[in-house]
Amino acid sequence: MGLLKELLLLPAAPVRGTFWVLGQVAAEAERQYYDPATVRRELAVLEQQLTDGDIDETEFDRREDELLDRLEHPTRAAADPRRN
């Protein structure tokens, strides 16, 4: 039965493969987005922009809150064994 199923689904293999690749790319993008090292680098850049006068306090506070929220994201907390 398994062989017959695979033969019938063979024409859909490229589509299944494409969805698998897209899922892997999305998972990696999310991992990098919530990666603490990436967020810390972005916080450092943000602070430098404030120091240089490129952004004002209001913009700094808004963007800093967004970055800190990324650090506290539940996906990152669940995936980080050091937090358990």
C-alpha cells in the first residue's frame, strides 16, 4: 500500500518539496529574527543612531521596545535551553 501511495503522489513531489523548502526558509528566518545576538546588535546600532542624532528619543523608545519584545518572544524562550 505504501508503494502505491508513493507512486500516486509522485507527480506532487515537486510541490511537496517546494513547501518543505519554504517551511525550512521560514523557520530559519524566524530563528534569526529572534536570535538574541542579532537583537543585541540591532540595539547597539539603534543606540548609536540616537547618539549621532539620526533619530530622536521617541523613535528610539519605540524601536527599542520592539527589539526588547523580540528578546522576550515565547518561541525564543522555548527554544533556548539556557532559560530552563
